[in-house]
Amino acid sequence: MAARAPAVEPVDKPAPAPYTLELRSKGMRAMLGRFERGGSGEAVVEYGDSNLRVVRPGRFVRCAVTGVEIPLDALRYWSVERQEAYADPDAVMVRLRAAKTA
């Protein structure tokens, strides 16, 4: 007697947007859509708590403190509150110190 395959129920889950970059806390693996890989110039990004949403495709974003270009796949530091990207932890600390004194 052949084994019967279990019935699969459809899932009403929307497909991810093609402009989504998600960085997971475990392993910080970036998943880029096809448009982000081939984009050129500066991207426009909405920064979330644990993920990013690419509004306009591009190869990089700029550090809010230093102005240096940060490739999207290398982006690790940002502020959800300020909607800013940072090149490294030192840039984050500079911004936090400036906000504290203001």
C-alpha cells in the first residue's frame, strides 16, 4: 500500500516585497531582492527594529555622522528613532553623545 502525501492547506501569507532587506539577529544574514543587488547609487531605506525596508533601490546608504558610503549588505548599525544609518559603533557613540548634550 502506497503512503499517502499529507494534504497541504494554503497559507494566506503575503509575499515579501521585492525591495526588502532583512537582517536577522541570529547570524545577521542579509537577504537582498534582485533589485538591490543590481541597484546603483544611494538607496532610500526605512529602518525598523530588526529589519530594513528599501524604499528606493541602490547600492549604499550614507553614514549620518561621517558621510561615508555603507554598502547595504554591510549595514549593521542604525537608529529607528532618527532613521539614520551609521558606519560603525564609534559613529553611533558620536551621535548619542551629541544628542545627550543637546
